[in-house]
Amino acid sequence: MAFVVAQEVPTSSTMAVPHGPVGVGPARRRMRDELRASGTPDAVVDDAVLILSELLSNAARHARPLPPDESVRAGWHRGVAGEVTISVTDGGGPTRPLPATPSVTARGGRGLSIITTLAQAWGVREDVEREAVTVWAVVGRPEFGAGAKNGHAPTGLDGIEGLDGFEGLDGIGV
């Protein structure tokens, strides 16, 4: 008699990431492993991992960490249609995230332009009470179709299926 052991693969995950570049690699590896294990297509995994990397890098460069552990929060969720929502929550900074048009020789400033190119939707949610800012992006969302690239149409997280997996972020900064 053979026994089959089923392993439940999470469809959503959150993690505290050290504020700074040291946490980007482990977060990318964890996301890649979990999304692949859930059957997410490689192209969606690759886009999601790149977006996570950009969001974490932006948080390290432009925002404050979250109290009390001086980290930022990274999260991802795979929805029923196969779309992946990626979010990074930090303590905010002096400016709000906006795509830039850097010069050809500039060393930075391309992160949100990369996200705008890869994601079907992205946006920023501010929690003034907790002094937290969440930047989120959605990839692999079939109803947007290829023609909707660069269409960061949703202005908030409402209407993005599956974001109920991010309840753990509600207590940030309290």
C-alpha cells in the first residue's frame, strides 16, 4: 500500500523583509518557489519577482521602515484566474511613488516605469493613521488583456480579487 502525501501550497503569503537590500534576495526566492509550486506560469512568476524586487528596492531607497521591527512587509496573492497581486508596505517617505522619466545616463528612476510596463494594474494605498504606504501591482490578470498594459486603472485595492489574503498587514505600525 502506497501513501500519497499532499502538500498544500499557499496562494498568498506575507513576510517581514529587512529594510534595505539584504532582504530582497530571500524575498524573491521565497516568492518564486511559492508561485512555481502553486502552478503559476513561468512568465507570470518572472514578472512578479521582478516587480517585487523593484518595489522592495524603492522602499529601501525612498521610504522609512515600519515599526517596531524596522522592516517592510512584502505580500503576494495568486487569484482564482491566475493573476498575481504583489504588494510592499513601508513607512512612507517624503514623496509618493510616481513613474519618472530619467535621463539615459541616470543611475536610477526606472523602477516604476518597469512596473508600469509589466503590470496590468498598479497603485498606491496610503494609511495615514498608521503612517504606512502600500504599493501594489497585478500581473497575469487575463481580463485586462495584452492591450491594457500600462493601464494602472484601479486607483485602490478595491475590486482586485483575492486581496483578502492581506489582512495581516492591517496592524502594521500599531
